[in-house]
Amino acid sequence: MEELSDVEKSLYLAMNELNVQKLEDFKHSFDQLHKNERGVVTVKELGSMIRSMGVEPTDAEVEDIFKASDVDGNGEIDFKEFCYVMALYEHEEKDDNLQIFKMFDKDGDGYITEEDLLKLLEHTDLSNNILAVRKLLDSEKDGRISCEQFMSLMSESSQYPQLNDIA
């Protein structure tokens, strides 16, 4: 068997960490993104996708994003590269969410309590509705929010736009 390059090893490891549902989601997104029949994303398509999300990057910024995503350097992004980049993005997002959780978990006990929530929300529009926020966050109904609950909720925060005010 031929030896894999470092790029191929990285792609292989990233693909192995993805579950079937994630792969299906990535495939759907990828299919929406590329418009050619070759199954690859061009710089122009990437720029159009980014701009459709309301972000206005310069052409140079789009080019930089494209180059970072084009792992094998062949001038196009295939599905494996797309998955690799998406997996890296999700990993970074989880790290960011963990840092946010730690910032809110004032006593470091691994939970956000009602007291932590009050401190957290005192400068937001949600401060007047602490009970509703706690109910939204506290799925186990034990009066506190575990790191796992928080991470799960943050990964689904698009369902709860008001949570973006918290983080």
C-alpha cells in the first residue's frame, strides 16, 4: 500500500471524526455551493456563498480563504477538502464555546448556576426574564447547566437567536 502524504493523513483523520449525519449535512451544503458538474468549488462560488451570508469580504480575503481551504493546492476545493475545513471550523467553534462556558462558570465547578446566570445576564435584555432563560438552558431541570448542556445548546444556537446576546 502506498504511503499517505501529510495532507491525505489529515483529511483521512478529519473524515473519520465525522458522523454520517454531519457528512450528509456537509454534502448538502457542498452541493448548494458548487455550480459546476465537476463537483468542485471555485473561488468565484466561494465568494458568492460568503457574500450571500451578508459578509462583504474583499477579493483578496476570499482568495485567502480559498487558498486555506484548498488543502492540496490544485486550485479547487473538492468535497474532502470542504469536509476537512468544516470539521476544523466546528472544532474551533467548540473550543470557543468551551472558553465561553468557563467564563460563565465563575466558581469552576463545571456548572453554570442560577447565580452565575444572574451575573451573566445582568447587562442584557434577558436579565428581566432569568427564569425563562434558565428553563431554556436547563434541560435536566436540576437548577444548573452542565458543560455538556451548554455545548449542545450553543451548537444549536441558530434555533435560539436570543442566545447570541448571551455569548
